[in-house]
Amino acid sequence: MLKKLSLAFSIVLFCCSIALAASPVLFYSDLTSGPKVGGQDNKGAFVTISGKNFGATRGSSYITIGGGQADNYPVWTDTKIAFQLGANAATGNITVTTSEGTSNGVPFTVRAGNIYFVSGSSPNDPGTGTFTDPWRSPRSYYTAMRAGDICYIRIGTYNGQYGANGHFNIGIPAEAADGAALNEIAWVAYPGEAVKFDALGQVSNGNTMEGNIDLDASGYYVFSGFRLYSSARSSVRIVTNGNRIINNECVGNNVFSYSIINPAGCNGVKIYGNELRGAANENKLDHPLYVGYGADNVDFGWNYIHDNRIGVGAAIEINQDYALRDNIVFENIRIHDNVIDCRNSSEALRAIGIVATGRGSTVYVYNNVIIEPGADSWATWNYGLYQLSGSAYFYNNTVYNSKGTYAFHLYTYTEGSYVYAPETVEIKNNIFYNQNGCNYLFIENESSMSRVTVSNNCYYGNGNGPTRDTAAVNANPLFYNAASRDFHLQSGSSAINKGTDLTTIVARDLDGLLRPQGTAFDIGAYEYASGYTGTTPTPDPEPEPEPTPTPTPTPTPTPTPTTQDTTPPSAITNLRVTGYSRNSITLYWFAPGDDGHIGTAASYDIRYSTAFIDEFNFAAATKVANPPAPALSGTKKSFVVNGLLIGTRYYFAIKTKDEAGNISAISNIVSGQTKSKDDLGTIIRKKLRH
């Protein structure tokens, strides 16, 4: 089974597929350069590309690099392909060709370099670093690595200290080798294998491991495809230039440490396709992504942020204390094509905050889907998006079910004798779908701001939008199925062809479709595509108001089988935690079918553990007694797991079996923490303060 991260990336692509034939679209690759010889079978570097519409299996499809076809495809899914360069590769664009056409290209440079391998189960210690005799420890690669080198880490959990002395699994200090542009030093999980770096309080060389990767003084590194588990400090801390953090599952931030991923003072960093979750310190000053110290040209795209218990802290914050005093400027920060789910925190999260930045700072926020931002139980921080400084451009975002007092807040802020105020602000082509009572936009002290432009946005849920938006669309945007988090537009949506042209920034939508598809730009993260039919709807347990019904595709009945049943139930992809007590956690999901999404399955196997669950350790997790009986595909199911310890975080997963004994793949993994003994007192104190 592929790593769980493949599921995370499919969620960023929003668990939706276009039913009509669609040409492949390429978003990015993990490596941008590498050798075409050496390594496994002398076929060169493995490269992983991410995008859409590749097809579930390869068939006759293929990849070219500079016009030459790739060799060896160990992973091929609809959204991700891993391949070896092979002898025919040349410098040029990587493209994917299927029966529906050829994709856009992403650039790649074929160059010289060494390829190494590490396996924790290697029979030899240390080994020689080849495919047939891999090093046993990543420390061997750290010692040997030079610019242009690539190392593939094989399946396993690595919980030691493999870089410089310190509190990170891999610390990269000044004395470590430097990479260079198109000659990076790469650490990559071997394609299709689950590779975990674990800093959950492990002790190595007398140091307690608290974080995973610390790019402290040397730059141009690539870290791709790992599971990064940290207990305290950031999973990834970046203070050097030219690094790429690609397709990692980043879990941690359990004590106050500002972030899961923290680019600070760096330049030219790419953070693509990662899953950021599991922060659990209840501190509003912590953030899954925290951009600090005047970082420039940080590109944060195609990531999935969810399930972070950090109070009302913003999921993404750009900030540096005393930025005006110290003239700390953030240039060209780009936040795009992400899914930011603000639910499942101790308080509903705010989504994106631009706080203290120096004059001339620029931030671009576009093509994001933001779910349920805002903190409705707090009087001070009850908004979803906010800007206090710099110039920011909010384009073509879909902001769904905002709560609190307002969805977007522009205001000024005083730090000593320095006054921060937004400079240029543009809010265009966004969908604001609010809960009743949550206002759309609030601007304080606008006279202190250089220019605020609000136009061509769609407003729904709390009456009409602000009158200053003279091109406002005040109507239901008609999402295909908001309850199942499908925010594509229906054919009758009033958001179609109502946007303004923003091609220079937002050339494609979240699906990778070129804008516009019609006569003008559409509003929101998705362009309307004729023929889109989405996936089987799976409504939430508490669906938000949606007055206009959304279409529900009717599955075609399965004929009576005449041969042995070999089709397993589909994997559950919508498992979530909906309730907590001191000794129990409530799970919620929608029933899969007997054969894929059709019919009624036979039984559920529900497992839980205090450690993360995956395909490899599922059987070792605790099995729940007396799970509920399955029901017809699409039926809401819930179950209370009792007998849990107080104040403890648990992970949950489900497999489904049919009457023929076929078993589904593992569900999405969720986590929840039982309440602690003082929860009631904490609640009372909060009420007394307010």
C-alpha cells in the first residue's frame, strides 16, 4: 500500500475527480535535477511528480524528460507518479502523456551526481550505500553527502540523531555540505515505502529529540516523502535558502514552539504537497505554518492543513515582532492551492494572518479552500482571515462556513511607538459563504491604509455583501456538494463568468484548469468545467445551511454476480472525530459499499492506538469490541469508543469487510484527545472571565 501521504495529497485535490475525459495536469516534481545513470539497476534517479488526471493505472501512458521516455514506474496513481529517469532522459520538461493528451511541463535538469541508499534493516553496518548494500544509518549519508547527491531511505522508523548534535533527527549546521541551485542535496523516501523520522521524545547521544529537520546554516536541500513526527519543536525549521520540502506528512508541535513548519529569514523555499496536522498544545501562538524573520519568496502550495488543536491560533501566520523598528520585510510570500480545514481544534482556528511585517512586504493568497474559519466563542479573535500590515492580494479563494463576527478583518496594530497598518489590499474573485450572523468584511481605520480594493466577490449566508463591492454577486454559489466538501460549481452557479481577469497571478484553478474556461474568470477556487459530476456525496454530521439542493449521482445497481466476488469495499475516506469525553471519543463516517461504493458491507474492524496507525501496524492496534453493523453505502454511521484514558491522544482507523471476505484498504487516520480532569474547571473560569 502507498504511504498515507498519497491520501493526503488526494484530499488537497479535494477528493473529487472529473468524470469527463480530462488531460493530465502537472503541478510540481520533488526533484528538479538528477543523474540518469547510477542507483538501482543503473537507471538513475527516482523522481516523483504530482498533479491530476494521470489515470489510476499506467496502461499505455508514459513520461518523457526532455523528450526521452522514463524507465521504470514503481508508483502510478491518478495524482502521483514515481519513475526513474533512464538512459533516454535529457534536460528539458517533464511531461505526462495519456490517452487524453499530454500535460503541461515542469523543468528538469539531467546532471552528474551520486545516488545512495539507506535501509535500517541492512545486514551490514555501516554498509557501502549502494542499492544492494545500503548504509544501515542515515548518519552515513550525512557524513558523505556533497552537492548533487541523492539518498533514498528505505522503509522503517528512524528515531536517532543523524545530523549535527542537537535536538533534531537531522540537523544541518554550517559545517555540513552546501547544495546549489540545480545541484541540491536530497533526502528522499524510497518510492512507495513508508519512512518515518520520529522525534517523539526519543533520546539519542544524550539529547532528547524534539524536532525532525533543522536547516540551520547550509542550503539547497530537498526532503521528500517522509513521515515527520515531532514532540515539541518544529517538524521542519528552515533558515537557509533554496530548500524544497515536498510531500511530507508533518505531525507534531505538542508544546509551545511556534510552528510545525517554520521558514524564517530564508529565501526561495518551496513547500509543496505536505500534510500538516496533529499540533496539540492548545496555544494560540502556535501555527502549522509560521513564516518569520523576513523570509522572502516562500512558496507554500498544494498542502493540506487539518486537525490542529492550537486554540484560536491562525493555521498560517506571517509575522515578526518589531518588524517596523528593525525594517524586516517579507517579499513575495505565496500561499496557494491549499486546503485549510479549521475544524477539530479546541477553538475554531483562524485561517491566515498577516501581522507584523515591514513596509513593502507582499503576500499573495489565491486558489485556497478554507473550511470553517473563525472563533465564535472569543470576543477578541473572532475572525477567519486578517491583515494588519504589508500589501496583500486575496484572489479566487473559497472560504466556506465562516463563523464568529466577520470573515475578514483589516485593522491597525500598535507595537511600542510603531503603528502597523495594511498598505495595498486587494480582495477579488473570492467566495465568502458565511454562517448567519457572521459579517463578511470589517475595515478599521481605513484612512491609515494606502488602498483597499474589494470587487467581484460572491457573498452568501449572511445577506448581501458590502456595498463597496460594486461587482458583488449576492447569491448562493451552488457548490456541487458542500456537505461532502466538494466546492466545484454547478452549471447554474452565479459565480460563473463573474470574476475579473487575474491571469498574471491565478492562471490556473485548484484542479489545474486554465482560467478562464468560459467567457470570463469564475469566482472561487474552481473554474466551472462542463460535464463535471464529482463523487458520491458524503454529507457531514452537521451540514451547513445549503438552501439549494445539490445533485446526488445515483449509482448504477450492480447486476447479480455470476463469478466469485473479488471486489473489496471501498476505503472509508471521511472518518472524523465528532465528540470527546474523559474516557471516550466519538467517531463518525459514511458507510462504504460491499463492492466499492455499492451495496452493504458485512463488518467493520475499528482499531485505536496511542501511536499513529498505518497499513503496517494496523493489526497491532487495539481492536474495538462490538462495532456497529454496516448499512447501505452512504449511510451515516457513528460509534463511541469507550474505556480510554483521561487526557490521552488516540489515533483511529477502520477497515471494512464484505460477505466474501474481501477487506478494504485502511481508512483515513484521525486522532482525538480525551478531556483532562480540569476541563470542567477551565470552562467555568472562561465563563467567569467573559
